[in-house]
Amino acid sequence: AQSVTQLGSHVSVSEGALVLLRCNYSSSVPPYLFWYVQYPNQGLQLLLKYTSAATLVKGINGFEAEFKKSETSFHLTKPSAHMSDAAEYFCAVAVSNTGNQFYFGTGTSLTVIP
Amino acid sequence: ETGVTQSPTHLIKTRGQQVTLRCSSQSGHNTVSWYQQALGQGPQFIFQYYREEENGRGNFPPRFSGLQFPNYSSELNVNALELDDSALYLCASSLGQPPGLSGELFFGEGSRLTVL
């Protein structure tokens, strides 16, 4: 079975500080991994995705994530937080044999302090 | 390119009623998935339609049903509404099957259902 765990339901950082949002997954087969962002009263927007190519994935708005198979992790980082990064972030996993279903974590709410 | 659109954006129903939510997929996409997002939770997979056939279902009872039309738009129907059905219902479209190989899900802004 597949699952996603996001450590820390709420993360606060100062503007300009490093953003680190944690995601660990469980999958019996090679996964496809995604990070989505959700702004208030909106749907989910893709930040980046890992699909078995390079383990370091760069996404939009300066975000990147590294796939570490040994740690079953896919943590999201951004070197310098901006006020506009305040949102809810979701990690998701899909696998090829059930690729029609995405499994989402419970989300991490990011607050950026000016 | 037209994105995923959902209607209505908000609605209020009472327990026991029925509701229909609608979704127009992004241009060129042939697969539609529905997710339920309860307050403070991540989206939970309800089911997916590929070329008008149900192609995978999550852990939801049969009173959750759906349709996909030849133009790839879709409906989610929920019968005998319960209080716990109150949530944001998200529609997502994608191209091909499965999404994990073809790319990502493209989400609409959702329909917020309140059951009283």
C-alpha cells in the first residue's frame, strides 16, 4: 500500500530564511512523487514532480525537492522564503500499478513572518 | 488553453438530500479524477474516469457515483447526504492513463459542499 507522511502540520519561517517541508512516503514499487501548493479558496497547483529521472527536481517559484530512496523521503526546500509562499503544501505519491490514484499527505501550512 | 472548471463553487444541502457536482476538464485531457478534501486534511481519492468508464475507485460507498461524457466533462453525484460529506470536492483532469506516467493532475478550484 502507498501512503505519505508530512511531518509538521504547521511550519513558520522568517522572510528570507530557508524553507524545509518534510515528506516521507511508503510504496512497494517505484513511486512517482509530487508537491502541490494550495492557496486559500483555490485548487491545487503543481510545484514539482519526480518521475524516476534526476533525483534533484526543480520546480516553480524557486522550490526544489530531492528524492532519497534510502530514506524514502522527498523533502521540499526553498533557499529564501517570500511572503507569497504562505500557503498549504501537499506531498503526493502515485505508483505505476495504481497510477490512476494519487495518495496525498495531510498537508503542511507554511507561514512566512515578515 | 482552458483550465479545469467546476460548478457550483459553493452549495448547502440538508442531510438525506442528493447533490450533483460538475467538472469540465482541461482542453485535450481525457481523464477526470474526483477527490474529497475535508477541512484540514489532504485530498482523498473518490474515483477516476477514463474515456467514459470508471477506472479506479477509492474507499467511498456506492452512494458516491459519477459519469464522464463524450466531451470528457464529468459529474459527481452523492445520494443520501450525511453530515460528514461536508468538504471541498476537487476535480482533476489529466492526459492518458495513468497520470503518474503521463504527468500531473490539473485541479479545478473545487466545489465546497456544506451538509446541515
